Amino acid sequence: MNQTALLKNELLLQVASGKEVERPPVWIMRQAGRYLPEYMAVRKKAGSFRAMIKQPELAAEVTLQPVDIIGVDAAIIFSDILVIPEAIGLPYQMIPGKGPFFPSTVRNSQELKGLHPVAAESNLNDTYEALNIVKKELNGRVPLIGFAGAPWTIFCYMTEGSGSKTFPVPKSLLYQDAVFSHSLLEKITEATIIYLKGQVAAGVDIIQIFDSWAGILDVDTYHEFGLPYIKRICDAIQEVPKIVFAKGAFFALSSLAELDCQVIGLDWQTEAAFAMEHVKKQAFQGNLDPCIVYAPDEVIVTRTKALMNKFPKGRHIVNLGHGMYPDMKPDKLKLLVKTVKEFRYNS
Ligand code: 1CP
């Protein structure tokens, strides 16, 4: 056996393909981020968050950090869901301490004309290049996750122009101008499929779709404006397995279960037993409260073990129910990961 074969850790892909495993794999949303001093050092060198994304060597470096430092079972490419609006014609800024800001927004059919989904092909080369570097550096150690935002979540930022707790602009557009809303969602979907196919060509082993704002819609609007576009993406990407994380969408679990995806991500409010009632074929990912990382060591160990015992063998990927916060301690996350790595299913 060569060394790559010996080092190979395919737990994540095994769970995504329904194979039995002796312990669940673990990776963490926002595992490459501000809680890591090593990330902050690279960000300082780059000058800004966006400059990191645009320099493939640096994006690759921070992608690998959690694999080397924390010991997670997968790498997720360092980028952002907001690169899609920018690639198709709507640039954004990341304002320190505040978050994303779009100097222009798209709120009517006239403004739609400035968007060009096919531009996603050539304008996202930095990410494809970063993926090539990561793939080489990983040398098969762990799988590489690619990602994109779900169309509804991207729609929220492009119309509101910034982050928001309630997103009044996108929500009113759904009710006031369904025709425009569908047209914009179409364009985002088209660009997202091009982008994800590019990531597949650059070597990602699996992709995740982040629908971070699914939970602000009700059942009917999510079925009209959210799910059909995720379905289009899942149907279009057949080369690799797919994880769909629709945060707050407990009300749509039965519909999510009908998607052509292999893993359903769960936030921390969804009870495992409830999820298992609605989802029969896919595996689950999640669903620890992110704030568990603030807990005393013994609580981290107990809660993580309890979580692993809630899901059946081979149908669970350990993760938080949302991302790491900047003030969390890397040592606490290391303990969580170690707890998973030492765990073995009973039978
Ligand atoms: O200051 C900094 O260094 C920037 C902080 C940061 C980081 C580390 C942002 C700004 N984005 C990222 C990276 C990122 N974003 C990744 C990298 C891979 C990893 O997980 O390690 C991923 C997968 C994302 C995805 C992302 N960006 C989502 C979906 C997941 C989620 O958190 O719900 C969303 C909504 C964004 C938008 C975004 N980017 C950054 C911020 C602060 C935000 C949220 C803005 C808001 O409050 O609405």
C-alpha cells in the first residue's frame, strides 16, 4: 500500500454513500475562521477577508488550517456564498464588524438586466485555483467540500443589500412581485449550477448548499420560492454527493427528504427523533448547539457523546447546527473533535 492509501480518511464520503462506519466523521461549519489565530495571521497578511478569497494560495492555506490544527475529517474550501452575486454583476463589500454590504441592489425587472449568470464561469477562477492547490496539498488525506448558497439565501442579500434579522425587502418582494422574484431566483440558480460544476471539475468530493435564511419563510413560500431551486441544483449536479443545509426549515423536512441529495443538515433546534420521522433515506449532519464550544470540557464530552448516540450508525456526520463564533477557543473545538474520533458505535 502506498502512503496516500494508508492516510486516506473517507469517512464523510462513506456516510454520504450509505456505507457503515465505526464512528461518525466530524467537520465544523466556519471551521476556517476568526477563532483561529493562524487564520487571523493570514488575514493580516492579505489585508482583508475579500483579498484572501482572491488570492488562491492564501485561500488554500486557511482551508487546510483546520485539518492540520483541529484534526477535522474534511476540508471546506475557503470562500463565501456572496461571490455569486459579485460574479454575475452585483459587487459587495465586507465591512469589518458589520458584515456584507452591496452598494447596488436588484429589486425590479429593469435591474435584472445587469446580471449575467454565464459570467460565473470565468469570474470565479480564483476559487477553482484555490481548490486545485488544496486538492494537491491534501493528497487524499480527507475529502474536500465545495459549497454555494441556496438561491433564496442569495436572493436575500442581493435584494436587501446587507445582512438582516428579518429581511423585509426580499420577503415583501416575494409577496409583491412573484414574477420578478422567480426571474431573479432563476438567474441565481443558473449561475450556481455553473459555479458548482466548476468546483466539481476542480476536484471537490462533495458539495454543501447553505440555505441560511430558509427559516424566515413559511411552509408555502418556502415550497414556492426556496425548494424548487434547490431541487434544480441537486438534479443538475450528479457527479458528487450533496449536503443540503436549510437552517430553520424543520417545517420542510419531508420535502427536503425528497431531494436528490445524500445528507440533510440540521440546525440545533431540530430534535433528532423528529428529523428521523421525516427523513428515511438520507444521512444527517449536525446538530450540536454552536455554543456548546463555550461549555466546560466535561459538558462538551457528554453532549457530543449523547448526540452521536441519537443517530443510527452510518447515518450521521457530526457538526454544529451553525458556524463557529470568532471568540471561541480552538482547544475546546479540538476536544469536541477528539471526542468524536475516540467514539465507537456499539454494534
Ligand atoms: O472577517 C472575516 O474574516 C470574515 C468572516 C467570514 C468568514 C470566515 C465571512 C464573512 N465568510 C467567511 C467564510 C465562509 N462563509 C465560509 C468558509 C468555509 C468554512 O466554513 O470554514 C463559508 C462556508 C461561508 C458561507 C456563508 N457566508 C454563509 C452560509 C453559512 C452561514 O453562516 O449561514 C453566509 C450567510 C455567508 C455570508 C457572510 N459572510 C461573512 C459574514 C459575516 C456573513 C454573514 C452576514 C450576515 O450576518 O448576514
